Amino acid sequence: STGYQAALKTGQDSVTAALGQKGLTESGAADKALLQYGQDFANQNIGSYIGQLQTQQQTGLNAAAALTGAGQNYANAVSANNNTAANTIGNAALSSANTINSAIGNFAALTGAALGSSYAKSSALGGNGGSGAFKAAFSGNWLGDS
């Protein structure tokens, strides 16, 4: 990890200097002291190093989770937009069909009224005692009705 080697070297130099003052730099005691210092230093720093690795890994997991969330939000938005578009198209088709059916019905009613068919005498046109929208227009005798 960053700074580990420099700190270890500084500590070893301190141990060597202390042993040098006693004239023990080339002894078994010096080797043992340096080995012990290195093990103690490693034990003190391993937890920090593992913590740094865990933080790094957690950062990666958080990034993956954020990307997943963004992808899910995008998919939800696209789905909602597609559903809205489909509903709009469907409603437009129904409206168009209703308009055409109404026009056909009105044409049939007017044609029937003009030709004196029984359809014209239905309640929709005011026939048979009804009060339809076309009753006033076709109530005169100009078509030969009596």
C-alpha cells in the first residue's frame, strides 16, 4: 500500500541506529530485532490495508448498483412512454371509428328518411312517437309523407 515501504524502512533504520549505539548491528540480536519490528509493523498495518481494499471494493459495488438503478429507471421510463403512445394511438383509432360509424348511421338515417323506409320511422329520427333530432326537419309533407 502507499507509504508502507517508506514507513517500514524508517522503522528499520531506527532499530538499526539504536542497535548501532550498542555496537550490535552485526549480531544475531540485530537480525532478531529487525525481524520482530517487521512482523509487528506488518500486524499493525494489515488491518488498515484490508480496510482500504474493502473500501475500494465497496466503491465498485456502489457504482454497479447505481448503474443498475439508472438502467432500471431508463427501462421503466421507456416502457411508460411506449404504453402512453400505444394508448394514444388506440384512443385515436377508436375515436376515428366512432366518427365513421356515426357518419354512416346519420347517412343511413337520412337516406331512410328520404326514401320513407321503416328505419326512418324509428325513435332515433322521431318516428313512432319518438322525438329524434331529425323529426323537425322531416315532418313536412315535402317527401310525400302524410
